Amino acid sequence: MAEKRLLTNEDMKLWEDSVTRTNLTQFIETLAESVRGHENTQYEMPISESIETAMKLLGEIVTIIEKHPVLTDAATSRFGKVEFRDYFDDLETNSKQLIKNAFPSLTDEHVNILSTYLIQSWGDKRRIDYGSGHELNFICFLYGLTFYKQFDLTTTDSTNLVLKVFIEYLRIMRILETKYWLEPAGSHGVWGLDDYHFLPFFFGAFQLSTHKHLKPKSIHSEEVVEMFADKYLYFGCISFIDSVKTTASLRWHSPMLDDISGVKKWSKVAEGMVKMYKAEVLSKLPIMQHFFFSEFLPCPEGVSPPHKHIDGDEVELESHTHNGWGDCCGIKIPSAIAATQSNNNQKHRPLPFD
């Protein structure tokens, strides 16, 4: 069983001091360290059967997406597309079987727990949005599979979990973001880093930390970004941002990325990403109130009881302000992707990643 437990600042203090948080953080750092100096296609050989199986599972999710095209007229809305809910329902219905088919040695109890994390990895059905908390769910899914001995971090799995599995997850998320115009969850994604993601920058900084020539300031060169977008996660993220935010410079629409580009070495950026992830994701109650505890991510003793529900809707904290790019002063604002694609549609231009 997986359940949400973090409700108060006191809960967060217990969480921050917990072994569970330490173990999860170490898992993420282990993945990051395993790709230090690697380009996206520099997989470690041999590629294990478990990694290949995980890739097939993600392929099944792509098939589900393809079953749910967008039917609503782009001219009638610049917000999240309701067809995303049909996709989400389909995934939710089939998630346990997908996991069981991929990893038949798992018990039914293990599959039930893992399905919660897999389902929540792709965004919020009701709000039609996505953020770093959903991305964290996918990492928890991989953590659980490792806990249940489906992956072995002492082998090539650690590197390939990033370079194959996570990169494929990111590719699929960009399909969802562009196809269903998902709105960013929370305030400015991660407070200015990105509307949707954090970990591609985290892993990407580690990839680049040993590079002899590329510098953080290189993200301001269109030619360099284009040249390295497919080779390194960090440059791929910058390229994607540039493709959907074409009306202003990085300095204005992504001020934190602009600030980070002033750091002299990628190794320092990598160190900063570790600290920032702990502070801006794992220590933020608006994000962590949605975190699921389970058998492999046990809840610290003394934390509040499971969240209550009223008429099927989860009770959210007053401190959870959904007022970033997706909401301003109570007036919804479309995501950059929605705004850009709406304009592209009017100009009869094809959508990226569609």
C-alpha cells in the first residue's frame, strides 16, 4: 500500500531527518554519478534484460498515448486538453498488468505498490498538469524496482537507468506535454529552473562535469545548443525550452538557468544541483504533500496519518499555491507550450513531438 502522509511543517522536519529521505537521495546521486562524463548514447555494456524490459514497458505506454488523439479544436482552448484524462484512465486501468508482464517475478503486493508510482509519474488527471513531483514518482518507481532486485546498481544498470530508461521517460513526457498541453504544476515549475522538469538538468550537469571545452555559458549559443542537444541532457533541455519560448531571452523566461550559466565549471553546477534538488523539491511541502510512502519508502515515525478525502477529492494544504505559469491572480494562463502551439496551429505549422 502507498499513501500520502506529509501534511505539516513538523512532518517535513521528520521527513528531512529520515533514513528514507537519505536513501532516496543517495539513489538519485548514484544515478547521477554513474553518468558523469557520458554522452546520451554512451550506454554501459552489456545492457541487462531488466533495462530492456523497462524500455518495452515504456513502449507500451507510448501505445496507450497513441490510442487517445486530441479531438478538441485548438482554437477553442489554450489550456490542457481533456483527452489527457482518457489516456490517464487507460494507463491507470492497465498499469498493474504492464508491470506484471514486464517483471513477472514480482508479487501482486509489489505490483500494487509500484503501480501507484507509475500512474503518478505522468501528471495530474484532474488539473491536467505536470511538475517535478510527478517526475519524482518515476524515480520512486525505479527505486522500488531496484529495492525488489529487478535492477542492480553495482552493474551497468545504474548508468543505463539514466541513459536509456530515464531519457526515454523524458521523451515520452515531452510527447504528453506537447500533445495534451499539460500545464506546469506549482510555481514556475521549480521556481525558475524549468516549467516541468528538474532531473534532466541534475543528470545533465553530471554528464558535463568532466567536459574539457564546454562551459555553462555555452547554453547561450544557439549553434552550440543545436550541436549538443542530442548528446547531453542539459543542452537537450535548453533546446526544448528555446523551441517553446521564442518571445524572450533565457534571461527573462528562465532566470535561474541564466544565473547558473554564470558558473565557471560544470562540476560546480553539478554540486549545486544536488543542493538545489534537496532544497527546492525534497524540502518543499507543496511538492512533498503528494509524496507516497510505501514498503520500500517507509514513512518516518511520528508523521501525520494518511490524507483524508472529501467527495473523492484529496484535501490540499492551504500553503499549496498553484499560482505559477499556470495560474496568476486567480486567472489561468496557458503554459508556454500551449501558447506556442496555439500560435503554430493558427500558422498551420506542425507540432513538435506530435
